[in-house]
Amino acid sequence: MRVLVIGSGAREHAIIWKLAQSQRVSQLYAVPGNPGMLAHAQCVPIGVKQLHEIADFVEANHIDLTIVGPEVPLINGIVDLFQQRGLRIFGPDAAGAALEGSKAFTKEVLSSAGIPTARHQTFTDYATARAYLDEHGAPVVVKADGEAAGKGAIVASSR
């Protein structure tokens, strides 16, 4: 089996390391990968946002399965593209990835489904956010909405 892992972080490195131990895997590729992965996989210099180029590589190299690590290609619809082209891929489609890509959307879904979650509010301007802080105080968690690659949350213990 020929497998492509998309990503260059520790998560993807661990996936490649484990896949390399399988007798069922004959060839491993990483897009874009990192130097530490070279012991187990061929790194291919394609960016994680270059969805069509990744799909073209998969077709040209007869990849049997693609595994997606980072959120960016998932949010941008790589699974949807691969499914349209009949390529095997592991990961949520863009609609499913929206839960990871937008914390505001996730909070809205949780609230509408009656799933317990921390108190939250979404702001698009400074004055409204400041008024909320004046009323509720700290501590507060501030997180920008959108792709953050697992980063971007600030726990503020004071104003």
C-alpha cells in the first residue's frame, strides 16, 4: 500500500513512524513533511493549501490512501476534492472540519444542540467586547475565530 501523510508536525511524524512499521505499507510520502520524516518517508515539497497539486500527485503516484493531519487542508475542502476525484482519504469533509476551523460556529452548534459548553460570546468590534468585559470581568479566554493551527487562545486573568 502506498500512503501519503499531509503535514509536517509532530502528529504527522508520529503517524509516519507508526505506518513505517506496517508490512502492508510499501511506500510512504509526506507533503510537505520535515527532515525528521526522511528516515521513513519521501518528502514532497507541496504546500498544504495546494489542494489540486496534492490530488494530482496522488493520482500520478497511485497513492492508495491519504491521511490529513493539519486543519488547514481539511477546512479548505481537501476531502471534498478527493472524494470528487475518487481518491481515498482519511479526514472530515469541509462541513465537518468547520467545527475545528471556527470556534464561533462550534459554540453555536453546541448551544443549539443543548450540549454543555463554557459561557461564550462572539464579537466583531472592540467596543462590544469591552462592554462584555465590563459586565462579566476576568478571567476570560480570548480566541480569534478561524484557522489557528491549534494556537491562538489567550487566557487573560485580568482586563
